[in-house]
Amino acid sequence: MTYKTHVAFAMTAAIPVGYFTNINDIDKIPFLFSVAIGALAPDLDEEGSYLSRRIPVMPMLFSLFGVRHRGVTHRAISVLFLLGLVIGLFFIDPGFESHLFIYFGFVLGYIMHLLGDMMTKGGINDFFFPVSSSKAVLMPRVYRFYTGSLQEYLVFIAIIGVLALEIYFFGADLYKGALIGFL
Ligand SMILES: [Zn+2]
């Protein structure tokens, strides 16, 4: 998945979550930002990815530790690690409660990234490491697509359609500007 599809796909979860949880209106756009960063973060292990080009030291650090792409950042265990980090922040961040939507948004975006990769032809190898070495995918191979392919573009268009509906139902005024900025 390209970074745009990853971000748009993550937004399809973020907008209803932002609506149905009691995140203040003023926090909703920062929440979406946090989800977007979370949706880009797993590919920090890949040299040409959107965030890596902005933080070029990250792929170098990862490769130093022998991490390959769709490796350690693409594991169920890394999501558990992130949740552990959030619990840890509870003890060191005095403003934890008012920042929780930021932490939660990041983890939500991260999970959506992994689900997105499971929709590609490659899927995610060793996702359930160390429990199982099978490949994690969301649907049969014929329905999955190659990154940057025409199929992915069609999926992206469909996602934008879903987003437009969600924005209409869950807070049109708030998100209009954000959507136009993103596109
Ligand atoms: Zn990825």
C-alpha cells in the first residue's frame, strides 16, 4: 500500500472512533494526525517510505539491528509492545488522561497499517511470531493487490468514498478542511 492509501484507510477507522468516543471536538483533528502518524510508522523500517524520507536515520537504525522490511515493525507482538508503552506512559505522564487520545490514535493507526498490508499480495510474513510462522492476510490472494497497482488505486477511490460518507455523517464541518488538505 502506498502511504496515501494507508492514511486514508486508517481514517476510515479514526473518524467513527472519534465520533463514538468522547474525544472533545478540539482534540479531533490532533487525534486524526496521531492516527496518520501511526499509520505511517510501521514502514520506518523501509528506506524509501514516506516517514523514512523525513527521518532518514530510522531505516539506518533498523538495518543496523538487522531488521528487514515488514519485519519487526509488522508483528502482532509490536502492537502488544506499543500497548505496553501506553500503559508505561500512564506512570510517567502527569497529563496522561488528556493525552490518551494521542497515544490511542497512534496505536489505532498502527493497527490499521498492518491490516492494510494484509490486503496486499505479499501479506505479512511471520505476523504471529513467535507463535506461528504463517503469513497473515485479510482475504484470498485474488482479491489482494500489489502496492501502487491499478487495483490499489481503485481501492483508494473506494476508501475516499467511504470517508466522504463518514465525514458527512460524523462531523462534516470539522473534517471538510482536513480532507481537502489531504487530497
Ligand atoms: Zn507496511
